[in-house]
Amino acid sequence: MTRNVVSRGKTAKSGRFPKRKQNCTTGNQNSAVRAAIHAAALAIKDVLPRDKSAWELHILTGAGLSTCQKVLSGHRELNLETVVALLQSEHGLDVLRALLGDVPPTWFEDLENLDDIAKLKSDQLRMAREVEKREQRLLEARARR
């Protein structure tokens, strides 16, 4: 009687798990999505500073430090939460550019132009402040004479 129970158990288990020692595929199953996320990982690798890049990625995303090290070394892919955190960081435009691939949509060009305009205005404001400081120093130097 015990023999029948054991053989049924093997049959039932092998029926439930037909493929043994098969690697579990978790995460994004779509190859296009996986390719885009891999491109984003490469893009963020180029944007981060060479020294302590894993630490910087850890700070930007809130992911574990060892996870960030594995992502940067290529042993682990970025997950959705990490990609979202990167999109919300100061490197978001670079990550978005990598996610969109070689042929970005037409609206992306407008977004890049808006980003360029914002950077130019910021530079313009910084330069105006610097000019004002230098003029003030010059006036103070003349007043001392």
C-alpha cells in the first residue's frame, strides 16, 4: 500500500512540474521592453560619475547598494521602480532618450528643445548674477580710491 502512494506522489508531482531544472523567467517578458530597459541601464552608466557610481545610483533610486552594483555590472536588470526613480531624477531626460530608442516620437524633440531653453535661461540668470557681482566689486574698489 505504501508503494502505491509513493508512485502516485511521483506521478502527481511530475505532472505538476513537467520541466525540471528550468530557469524561472521573471520580470519583463517582452523583448522590446527588456532591450529598452537594458539601453536605459547603459545610458545611466554613462551619465553617473565614474567614482562611486553605484552609490550615486543608490541615492537616486533608493534601491539597495548591492542591487545597484549588480545593475551597473550587468548582472541584474533595472526593475520598473528603479526606472521610474531614474526618470524622476536629474538624469531623467537621458534615461527617457535611451528608453525611446533610435527613433524618438515627434513630441520628444519639443521636450528636448524645452530642456535646452530651460538650461540656457538658467545659464543666463547665473551669468547676470556674476556680472552684477563683478560690477559691485568694481564700484566698491572705485569708492575706496
